[in-house]
Amino acid sequence: MDIKVYSRLEEQLPGVPFEQIELLMHDAESVVKQITRRDDVSAYEAGIRAVAVILYNRIGREGESAHSAGGVSVSYDDLPAAVRHLLPQPLTSIAGKRFEHVATESEK
């Protein structure tokens, strides 16, 4: 990832050490690769940053799907629709092979 992506995430998460930013970005990139089934996700930096923020906000709440305290109930989506909108549709596989880019007739 480009250093600009890390600095943008630092702006979104002020006070978080750079080492933790790096770990969050690495984990978020892995999540996006798994969700989209793509090897190259560099074009989806906004989605990766959004996932990194979600991962940061869930620190200490791992495995929790909902909780309530003081009459307030909070539930967590796996990945909110607003973030899913930033990511491409997952690739399908044919006979165990994934095709990230297939040249069309106009590209040949």
C-alpha cells in the first residue's frame, strides 16, 4: 500500500500508533481479499480503510454480535452495507480457477 493510504488512515484514527495502523491495514487488506476473492485489491483503498476503521472500533469486542447496557442496545453487522458498496462483487471460480481480468474483444 502507498504511504498516502496510511497517512489518510492516521487522519481518521488520530492518536493511534503507526505500528498499529500498519497492522490494521494489513488485516483489512486480507479481509478485502477474502471477501472479493481477488489477489490485487490496491484499487479499493477506500474500502480497505473503511474495513480498517471497523477493525479498530471492534478492538475489545471480538466475537460479540450485540450487547446492551443502560437500556441501550448495540448490534454489529459483519460488514455494513455502506462498506460493501465500496468493494467490488466477489469473483466466482470456474473449475477452481479465478479470472480477475479477462480480455474482451475490444481489448484484444
